[in-house]
Amino acid sequence: MSISSILEIGKRSLLAYQSAVKTTSDNISNANNEYYRRRRVNFDQLNGGYSRLGLSIADAVRLRQRFAEYQIYSENQHLGKYQNTHRLLSQVEVLFNENSDAGLSKVMSDFFGAWNDLAKEPESDFARNLVLDKAMVLADTFERIDSGLQNIKDQIVPETKMTVDDINQKIQLIHKINQQIRKQPNPELLDQRDRILDELSLQINIQIKEKDSGEVNVYSDGILLVSHDILNELEAKTVTAEGHSKIKIQLKGSGYQINPSSGELSSLVEFYNDALPEYKEKLDALARTIARKVNELHAQGENLNGSSGINFFADDIAGMSDFRVNQAVAENPDLIASRARGGAEGDGSIAQQISDLQFAGLFKEGTAHEYYQTFLTGLGENIQEADFLADSQEMIVNQLKNQRDSVTGVSMDEEMTRMVQYQQAYEAAAKVITTVDEMMATVIQMV
């Protein structure tokens, strides 16, 4: 072997191990970067071309655990939905404030209890004013709950649009990365792409098809969102259907509707379109029934003025939002009926019948209290279920990430060991060049 050949081998070795040291340094510096995929130098390619650092980009192999990656995308979609559903349900639960005297259950008990007190003292001004006061509190409580539900609903609309905007930004980035990868594959671009896909999968259900070049096609609900040359952005529209406002997710420009089945976006749409209207209708039914049943009995009774046929609550109550005391009664508590028509002084039978409504089976679930408790129990079970599913799903995702990281994650011990090996190899290559240089100097002197 000629001296020049030995010198060439030494030079190649220097450049190769210089690149290997840089690759190892990059691994170490990104040890805590969740989306960094470990690189490994492929020394089998030393006979190929070299970049300015000694090895071509293709010689630094980006390690992957593709099966685990795709499983993470799939499971992330459910995790995003469960976590967001739990958050939204918890916001609703706070509205009812059942651990305080302001809870609807306590307020209803106080309302019917005030009628019981009036039955004992039918001519008492204090008892009448107490009935009126507790009725006002009941009306305020219904109004507060209704307003709270509406506020949550109003907040979901801009949150949904922000989520859609964020999804669009991500698919725009993927589209741009696809184009860059087609021109020149780059590990940093692939890391960035994986991070975006991971975040995107929390927001909406996606399916990924990856090409050999590293480009990806991203689908949702069977619709292609992004490829190398296609970009379909989404938009959120609020429409009215069957008397209710609903959120509709569609392709921008075409109006083609997609139905996200998982991810944060899915939980927002389902909560707005289905859950909140259902909760409101159940509570509206409670408010309507209380008003109707009280009015039926109250109209049969007689007040201190000897008149009857007067409703205690307004007669056009549709639900919580317009639950209110009859204005005439609110202005004059003497109009509150407590006795039966033609009843003698001290007769509180009507007031007692209204009080006893709290024990009557007004709903298929039972009394008004039982109906409301059934509602709260259902809400609580939904929260517990969402919490349980979110925790379970998080464990699944973490297990998959551990599987992925066992291949793609950086081990500091392993990298430091490799660093020492590469440094020693670099020093050996440098010594070879030094030795060859001395040999050539000796040969020249001999000549």
C-alpha cells in the first residue's frame, strides 16, 4: 500500500470520526428533548461521498420505532378527547355548587320549607314574605345556572375556532415540511414533523401514510388534509338546526362536512351540540314542572284578600331563564294563597299542599329532589368516567412512548461511551497521519 493511500485512509478516518463526535454531541445535547430521535453513524458508508464534516447526511441514521409512533398518534386522539371532556364536565359541575347553601338542592328545600311555615301561620306577614324571598332565591338560582351553562356554551365557540386555526397551522407546516423533505431529507425536519403530528393527534383523529421519502399524507374522517401538493384546511361554522345552535366542522371553501370522532376538537363539538343542550333541557324541565305544579295548587287557593285563581309563578315559564314569580304577587305578598277557597281563618291547607309537592312523584325518577339528584349523579358519573378513561389512556400513551424511547431515546451512558471511543479513534487517525507525514519527510530527506 502506498504512502498516499495510507494518508487518504487517515484523512477519511479523521473526517468520519469528527462527524461521529458531532453526531454523538448532538445526541447528548438533546437528551431531554422528547421529540429528538437519536442519530447513529453508519460507518459502512465510508467509501461514499463526504460532506464538509466527513459523512453525508444519509450516513447518520435517524433511529425510529415506527410502530410505536403510529400507535401513539392513534391513542393520543382518545387521550385528547377524554382529557378535554373531563375539563368541560368539571366546569359544568362547578355551576351547581352543591357543597354550599347556594346549591339548587338546598334552595328547593328552603322554598318548600317556607310554604310549610306558612301553612302553620297562614296569616303571618313574616311567613308570606319568607315564601316570596325563597321563591326569589329559587328564581335567581335557576337563572344563575342557566347563565352559567350559556357562558360555557358561548366560550366553546371561540375555543373551537382557535383549535381549528391551530390545526390549520399545523397542517400548513406539515405541507411545507413535505415539500422541503422532497428536495432534501433532513433529520431535523423529520423531528419537527413528528412533533407536529404528535400535537395534532391530540386535537383531531388522524391517519398517517408515510412515503419512503419521508413525506406524509394526513387524513381525518377519510378526508385527505395534507400531502406534498394538497392542503385542505378546516373551518368551524355555527349553524341553527332544530331550534338549537350547533357547531359544524367543514373543509374551508368546499363546505364538505367532516365529523371528528376523537381528539380535543371532537369533545368540543360533541359537548356543544349534544351534552350542553341535554343538560339545559333536563333542568328546564325541572323549572317548568315546579312552576306548573305550584301554580295549579295556588290558583285553587284563596289569599288574604279573598280572591283566588292567581298564579304564584308567571304563567309562561319555559325553563330556567324565565323562571320568575308573578309580578303581582311579588309586589303584594297578600296575594299569596294559603287556604282553600272559602276556608276559615287559620286554614293553611293550600300552603301545606304546595309544601308537600317536595314529596310528590312529579317525574319518572320520583320527586323534584330525586330528579335533580339523578341528574347530578349522572353528571358525576360522567366526570368520573372521563377522569378514569383519561388516566387509563395516559398510561397507554406513556407505555408506548417508553417503547419508542427505548429505541429512539438518548442514553447518556451509552453516548458518553461512544464519545470516548470516537475520540480515541480520532486520535489514532491523527497519529496515523502524523506518522505518514514523518515517513514522507524522511523519504524526501533521503532523496
